[in-house]
Amino acid sequence: MDSASVTHTVTATDTAIAVGSGDLEALGTPVVLAWCEEATCAALELAPEQTSVGTRVDLEHLAASPVGAEVTATATVIHTDGRL
């Protein structure tokens, strides 16, 4: 199976208050999702002119990550079916 990980350090622009998803100075869930999609595209090993978009997401954001925290998102390809 193909897998890929991306690691980011949480900055002030990644916080819930900055992205409008809450009022905390902690990593915002929309940013978590974006990082997961970044890892997914990397795991798919797409050509430069290709991309992928999410059509269904089941995400559990279980803990707060403050500014300065290092967060890793990992995606593993478990099935492909043409363009799906």
C-alpha cells in the first residue's frame, strides 16, 4: 500500500480563531482536514497536472494542538478504482 505523511508546525494562521471555526488559539479542524487532503494527494502519487478532491470525510479531531505543536497527517491508499 502507498502511504504518505506531511508534518506541519501549528502557527497562528492555523488556529480555530484564525480560520473562523472557533474561538481558540489551537489548531482548527478545517486545517487538520486540509493537511489530511495534502497527505492523500501525496500518497496517490499523482502526475503534476492531476489532483484529487475529497468526496467523503470521516474525521475525528480528538485533542487540541497549540501554536508551536508539530502535527503529522498520514494517508494510506487502500483501494483505487479508476477515477474513483
